[in-house]
Amino acid sequence: MAATVRRQRPRRLACWAVMTVLLADLLALSDTLAVMSVDLGSESMKVAIVKPGVPMEIVLNKESRRKTPVTVTLKENERFFGDSAASMAIKNPKATLRYFQHLLGKQENNPHVALYKARFPEHELGFDPQRQTVYFQISPQLQFSPEEVLSMLLNYSRSLAEDFAEQPIKDAVITVPAFFNQAERRAVLQAARMAGLKVLQLINDNTATALSYGVFRRKDINSTAQNIMFYDMGSGSTVCTIVTYQTVKTKDAGMQPQLQIRGVGFDRTLGGLEMELRLREHLAGLFNEQRKGQRANDVRENPRAMAKLLREANRLKTVLSANADHVAQIEGLMDDVDFKAKVTRAEFEELCADLFERVPGPVQQALQSAEMKLDEIEQVILVGGATRVPKVQEVLLKAVGKEELGKNINADEAAAMGAVYQAAALSKAFKVKPFVVRDAVIYPILVEFTREVEEETGVRSLKHNKRVLFSRMGPYPQRKVITFNRYSHDFNFHINYGDLGFLGPEDLRVFGSQNLTTVKLKGVGESFKKYPDYESKGIKAHFNLDESGVLSLDRVESVFETLVEDSPEEESTLTKLGNTISSLFGGGSTPDTKENGTDTVQEEEEGPVEGSKDEPGEQAELKEEAEAPAEDTSSPPPPEAKGAAAPEGEKATEKDGGDKPEAQKPSEKGEVGPEGAPPAPEEEKKQKPARKQRMVEEIGVELVVLDLPDLPEDQLARSAQKLQDLTLRDLQKQEREKAANSLEAFIFETQDKLYQPEYQEVSTEEQREDISGKLSATSTWLEDEGFGATTAMLKEKLAELRKLCHGLFFRVEERKKWPERLSALDNLLNHSSMFLKGARLIPEMDQIFTEVEMTTLEKIINETWAWKNATVAEQAKLSATEKPVLLSKDIEAKMAALDREVQYLLNKAKFAKPRPRPRDKNGTRAEAPLNASASDQSEKVIPPPGQTEDTKPIPEPEKETAGPEAADSEPLELGGPAAESEQKEHPEQPTGQKGTLKNDEL
């Protein structure tokens, strides 16, 4: 038994160590418990937060609206965001940036850049020769890239979330369109990095919507697969998604709901913005026709007028969704000329006829990618603001062949709510119900490489090879390993997109470069020279497609193996050491698992790519290191110690080993033979086969980005610093405005108070004139020189005025408090006197208060009465304009002292025990007095067996004189604050009964 205890002690120490680490993590998270999500739409954004006590709430902006326009106005000395920036679009359209997300990850020759210039000709776009991208040229001194503008907006969204949550926030989940490629996703991550946000995940907006739908309908999901189609038409684009819901068995949480993205179709330019631009063009034509004979300029050449027309077109589209016609009207559209025209819904539908014909396109793409038919779709749900257009619903209903379209989801906020649920699941500060999310790869990714092969004639030629790394509609996140077996020197390989035949010609042009990265390996030859006697197991490249859908090359390794023979004694020593270490930490470790979301990353091996026709010796071996379906996964084996050996014929998965050999040795303790036989004798142990020793050499990697170069680190740091300076400038500007507003408000309020009767009563004419003169002088200074005054000057002026008016305000406030405070003091004195009178009437046999305590209370009551009467009389002799002697704080202090003493006595009475009754000559107890309560008469002590009633009760030790409630009460600990000194002078007073409590009486 003692040996068992000794073995458990290290485990207990390990448990305490784990608890210490977890506590440290919780303390580190205590300052930033809230997380946020940002649903970045083309026209507006929605921000949601989760914090303790606030589960999944949409953040209200400064205008108390649930969605904020994605608009930024940049001026020389100030910035505006959201609704303020949208209102500035009319006054300063050149400095107001909208729909700039369409330029993310795009080079200058991209068709979307030309389209943006055509839609918004008021913006001047500069050219960045280093990255071949564009930037906004606001003025010669102001220029910002699309990533920097997006960073400003993300920082603004964080400020809204922090104001709403009342605590700092750093962790966020950001939604992006499902059709974003690698360059566009990296651009969003760079913008978030500039803003100082920690991106937990870039989640596709269609996936976030599907997650929100499933989370609120968790009870409806069962083992039967349900196929739901989400049709999302927003302002800038349209995405159709087919999602399968069903419950699956997970490793840790049992049966849990899962959503799997089965098919995706999209149209990058089909949305509400294109409809509004058509309406804007129509209204501009009508206005030009009205002024045709006046030799007026074309309204299309006036940016302010076109901004007004676009705003009116947006309103007109919304109204026509519910009405057959409407009158568009704008006051002072251009040259002080008003515009008014009637537009019908039929005209609107005719203008957008070609757009409505494109509505079924994403549906067909989604069905093709999912390899499903419309009969398998149970419901079609509408998402996005543009789906409210009646013609869109009509065409879509005809295309899907359903009786009706589902509208049982919040079309505006579903993505934000799903994203914030995912944020809470990924954060360490919250625990949510698991919901497995399996997203899908839209664009396949492959690896291409070229190597020399020897033909039959002895002539060597180059052979081009392709290996699919991540297939289309395959799940992610996942890790994969590709092994190059026929290289012994430095070589290069390429990472490109796979077959993009599902995209049309125009979409391919918008997509950009189909080549991602060229990988140059350095150090392959040196690794072979370093281990000449080892057998090469190939060059292994480890790829990771993370939760955000961003591809990365983690590392490249050169792996070698050889056979090593060890003596049994050496094996036994190492094995024992390994077993000791394992038992110290309580056995094998459990891999970290996520409560929600994506599949748990595992390291597994998979055979070569299907469909490969290369010879076995020439093909690159592709291994899957990460992804496995949730319903098929099984818990991975615990990591083996360096003394464990892999079974024969099975390849061990590579680990980060550097140059250290991974010694794999069979365990000697507890092994069972093939038929369950006991361990072999010692002679047979010595004949064990040699073990495999693996050596791993890290290979140098040089990456050449081909699609869109990322911002260099120095430029990224400069951009982040520039944005921080702008934010600091905005904060200083807000602080100065706040100081100026406070000073101006104080002047106006005080000038008004000087004429109120209550202020005139406590001040003289000279005092009021002095204050009024100072207020007028400061007001004049504020109007003449206030625009150039600093924040410190404004605060100094305000402090001077407050000091001047302090006496006046103090006298008024004191007079307002007197009636309430004096009435409360009188009530307390009356109740205290009644309490003291009742305490003195208690019979001596039942008395629980000492004479010192009652005398002390009586003394405090008399002193308080005397102070009150004297102070009130003295105050009555003073003029109202003089400083008062009757102060509200003094009244409160007297009340606190009296109440403290009364509460002490009340607490003592609450926990006091009745005294034992005296006995008569016959040994019976005396009758209780007539005035004793029923409870006093019923509480009799029944002695235990074997003890007579004459036995005196054992006195309780003084250490138990204060229970939990008594300990919180200061009088119980001190024996009465005012009576403490008197008890020292009268030691004969029984003090042992004060606060004497039992635990069962509390």
C-alpha cells in the first residue's frame, strides 16, 4: 500500500502543475474575456460580441443602429466612419471611400479595378509598382492602400465593440466572401494585423450563416442528413451554398450536430449595388432630359450630384420592393435645380432584366459542385438584403421549383451571429456546445515539379509531374505531406491552383494569377552528405490549409533511416527510464481538442494520389497529415517515448526532430505475443531484430510569391504606425472637443442659474456680478481664440470658473439636502430612544444587554440630540450668503455613529441564548414569567443519557464567539465601539456572552 502511495505522489504533483498552468491561463484571460465578430459586407457591416453575461449580442453603433455603413471619409485633419462618413459622401465624395473591398488582393490590370474606376470616377487611384496594386490618392499628402482603409474600419469596429462591452477586445472572427482566393484572404489578414486585432479565424460568410441557422435549430438536427440551400444576394455579390446538417459521433463529446458545405456557386458582381447603379444612370438621364434646352452641363460630370443620385437610387430600390411606383425627388441636385421624377417597378425590372437572368446561375454552380439534384434540397433560405427585391424572389422560386422560399432567418445578422458563436468556441475564455463545422475548398491547389527521367535508350529527359494537394470541395482545415523520393540535390517545385474550369472566362480574368508560389529548396545535397550510410526516405514538405483557408508551407525535411542493434541491457535501462517519465506525468498525454468548429487536426498517412499513372519509383508520395471526417475519427495513440518502436511494415509519421535521432524501441514491460503468450525468456530477448533509427534534417526554404506579394515587414510596420498616429490624433481631437463642449456648457448653465431664485437667495448682488463678468469674458475668449486653444487651456479655463462658483453651488446643494438629512436623523433618534426604553424594561433574569452598553447608547443619543439642536440654532443665526455650519456630511457622520451602536445591540440580541432557569427545593424548574414568549418557554435543554439535569452545561470556548455573520459586523468583534473603554474599567461585567455563537445557530 505504501508503494502505491509513493507512485501516486508524482501524479499528484503533475496534477497540481497542470492546475497551476490552467490558473495562469485564466488569470491572463481575465482582462480580455470578450470576443467579437465582424461581418464585413460590401455596403454595411455588423459587429457582434460575446462577453460574460452577454451571450451573442449585436453591437449598436453611436447612432444606436445595428448595422454600420462600410464608409470612410479621410481628410487632412480628421476622419469619419460609418453614418458620419456616409453623410459626408454628398459634401466631399472624393475623400469618401466606399466598396473598397472589391480592390483587395487585386493588381492594377484586374478587370475589377477598371470596373471600380467606371463606377466611382471621382476617386483617383495611384499605382504601386512594387506590388503592382493600386491605392487611393486623396491628396498629394494623403494616400492609402485598400488594406490600410480596411484596417481603419476594423479598428473602428473594435472601438464600437469595446464601448459596448466596456472592456478591451483583441480577439475577433472576420467574415469574408466564400469566393475569396489566397491573395484576397491574406490582404484581409494584413489589414487586421495593422489594426492590432488577433484574428481567430477568417470564416466564410456563407459558413457563418449556416452555423447560425444550425445553432438555433440544434434540436431539429438528427442522424438523417438534411440538405439546405442558402441563397445570399448582398450588395456586391451573390453566393449560393448547399449545406448538409446531421449528427455525427465525435471523439470527446459523443453525438454532436455537424454542418458540411457540400456545394458553392457565386457571382462576384451580381448584387444590389449593380441595381442601384442602373437606377442612378436612369435618374441621371431623366434629369438631363429635363434640362436639355438650357445648355446645362451633364449631371454625370458632377461628383456631388452623382452621389446624391446614388443615395436616392438606394432609397428608390427599397421603396419599389414594396410599392408599384414611387416618386424620386432631390432638392438642389445641381445648380440649385430640384429634381423630381416618377419611377415604376416595371421600369426598374426592365433596367435590371439582364441581372435577373443571372439569378439562377449560382444555384446551378452549387448543384454541380455538390453533385446533387434539386429534389435532394429540402429548403431554400434567403439571405442578404438584395433578396428582398420581388423579381429576384420570383426568378429564384421558378429556378428551384419549390412551393415557397424560406424567410425564417435574419437576413442581415445571421452571418454576424454565426461568426461570433465561432469566436466564442475558438476563444479559451468561453465554453459553448460543440457544433462541428466542415468547410470546403473552393479552388483546388496542386504541386508541380519537374525532374529528369532516364529512357530506355539511355537518354535523359525532363518529366513534368502534378500532384493535387487540396481537391475542390475537400474539407479544411487540414495538413498534408508530400514526399519527393527521387531527389538528392537542391531542387524547386511550384504551388499553383488546380483545374479552374468551373469558372467562366470573365471570372478567370478577375481571379488573377493561377500560380501561387515557387519553392526553392537549399541544403538537400548537404543532408545526403551528412548521412551517407543512412537510407533516404525522401524530402517531405508539410503543408497546412488553416481555419482561415490560407495555405502555408510549415517546413521541409530530409528524412533518413538506418538499422541499429542495441544490447538488451541498454534497451531495458532506456525503457525503464521512459516508463518512469511516463508514470510521473500520469501516462500518455491527451491532444488538445477544440470544443467547436473544425475537425481535430491529426497526423495520418495516406497512400499516393489516386489516378497517378507514374511508376512506383518515380511518383511523389502524398500523405494526409490532418483531416479526417468527424464521424470516422478515432482517438490518436499517445505519443511514444524515444524508446518505443514502430511495428514492422508501418511507416511512422514524421515529427519535428531536427538532427536528433528518433530511437524507436519495443517496450519490454507488459508486451504480449501474437497469441497472448507471456514475455519470452531472457535468452530470446537478446535475439530481437534491430530497430530503425530515424534522422531528420531541416531543409532551407525560399518562397517566391507569384500571385500577389505581401507587404514587406518594414512597410507593414510603417502602415501600422501611420494608422496608430491617425487614431491618436482622432482621440486627441475628441478630447479637445469634449473639453470645449464642457466649457461652453458650463458657461451657459451657470449664466442661467444666476437668475434662479434658489441661487439668488444664497448670493449677493456683487457676487453674482463678479461671476457673470468672468463667464462673459471666458465666452468671448472661446469665440475669438477658442479654435486655436489647446485641450490643456480649455481645461484650465473650466477649472478656474468652477473654483469661482464653488461656494455658490455648495450653499445651494447644502440647503437642498438639509430637509431630507434632518428628517432621517430625527427618525433615527426616535427609534433609538424607543429601542433603549424597551431594552431597559427587560427583566433582570432575561436581560441580555449590560448596563455599560445601555448607558453608552443613551449617552450617544443625548449627545446627538444636543449637537443637532445646537447646530440648527447656530445655523439659523447665519445669513444665507455665508458659509453654512450645518453640513450634510456631519449629519451623515452622526447618523452612522448612532446606527453603528444600535446595530451592535441588535446583532447581540439576534444571537443571544436564553439563560438557564433557577430550581426550587423540589428540583423542578421555576415557572417562566408571564411575559416570556412562546419560543422562550419551548426551548428547554434535554440532557443526554447518563447526565442529570443538575449537571452544568460546558461553557463554550471564547474562540467560537464570532460566527460568520458576527465576523462581518464590526461591533461584535469589538464588543461595542463606544463601550470598549468602559468595559475595561468594569471587569465585573459579563462579557463572555457577547457574540457567543454556535455554528448551527448562524
